[in-house]
Amino acid sequence: MTNNMSSSLKPEEMEILSKDFRLVRNISSDSSYSIASKDFLHQEKCLAYLNKVTDILPASTKVASVSQFSKRYAFLTFGSGLYSMTMYNKGLDYSINNCYIESNYHRESWIPNLRLLDWHVTEPEDENWNKWRDQMIQTIFAENIAKVWEVISKVVRIPSSVLWENTAISVYWMYEKKMREEASENQKERILEDYHYLLSAPADLFGTAENPLTKFDSPKSTTASSVEPIRMRKTCCYYYQTPANIYCRTCPRKK
């Protein structure tokens, strides 16, 4: 364990984490689709919950519904975690035992929130900064997301590569666009540094055999449907099997 200095989130920092990344302190009044992240480790509880998800994330196949759910779960778990790490130099505990998905409906759309049970905040000491960053990444990915993906892949028979690419493309977007839109020059340097490290970090920090952010990274290119260069996916997320009935711009199935 890194010897970290105890800290706290400023009100304006918490406001951004709540507004942009759906990190909340309060229990939802509607618990219909709330679940403790640790319950995903139990196959029966995991499958029962995912069966319910098909009611609110309709698609022609369960695999497609679960793929759309995985995008939400991944973003909830790493979004506020990586943002606070890079932008505020502060760390929260996103291990699976400390996270709770809170149900939330907004205009008939399900937009879940993430609640932490323990809100202890850390900041790194200078000599332990690299070790602290590794600890933050490992807590988010190896100690949470990787464990959930392993069980979901088994009970729904969805390729883990789809779940991991759903995760990776959101991480790319956050560091390539979201963070940079509101960053100072000093923060832009930190964003670039952390992003390069995430793309080359040891696989064990992700709880996988190889770094999934490296695995799904590829050069961007223009296409017939996009003047702006885009990174084509290597797996399909099955979005075309949802009521939208369209292929993503980056879909490998798209001709």
C-alpha cells in the first residue's frame, strides 16, 4: 500500500464528478435496478440482474442488451476515477466492494449513477507518485471491471473482447477529447502523460493477460461516412441489434 496523504474533494470537484460522471453520495429512491458491484461476482445474482436489464435496455438479443449495459458500467467505474486521478491528483476507492450502482430514470431513460461506500480520498506523496497512480489504475480495472467482465462473459456468453473494447473506446474519448476541452496547459501535460502511461501500463494493472487499452488502440483514419478521422473498432458492440437499428460509425461490420 502506498503511503498516501489523506485529502478530500472540493465542492466544485465533486460537482463535476457528479454532473459529468454520475458519481453520487445519496441512495436512489428507486432501487429497482440498483445493485452492489460485488453481487456481479455471484453468477446467479449477476444473471438475474442482467435479465432485468433487458427490460430497460431492449435489443433483439440479450448479448446486445448486455453490451450496452457494459458501456454504462465501465464509464461509471472508470470515469470519475480516472478524471479525479488526472485532473485533481486525487484518488478514490473503486474496488468492487466499495461500489454500488444506483438506479436512476430520466425522461424514461435509464441513466445509472455510481455511489461509493467509503469516500476516503488520497493524494500521492512526491516520491510515491508512480506507485500511487498504479494503485489507482489497478483498483479501477483489476479490482473491479476485470472481475465483472469475467463473470458477465461466462453467464451471458458474450466475448470478453467486446466488453473490453467497449471500455477502451470510452477511455480513449475521455483522454483525447473530454478532459482536454476544459484543461489548463499544465493539466494538458498531465493528461498526455497519464494517457500514454495507460496505453503502455503493465497488463496486471488491468487484471488481464495483455493491456486492453493497447490491444484495441489503432491509428485513426477517414472513412466514407466520416470526414473526421476515427478509430475503427475491432469487435462489434451489437448496437445494430438495438431499437436504433443502425451501425456505429466505427463498426467493423459496416461495409
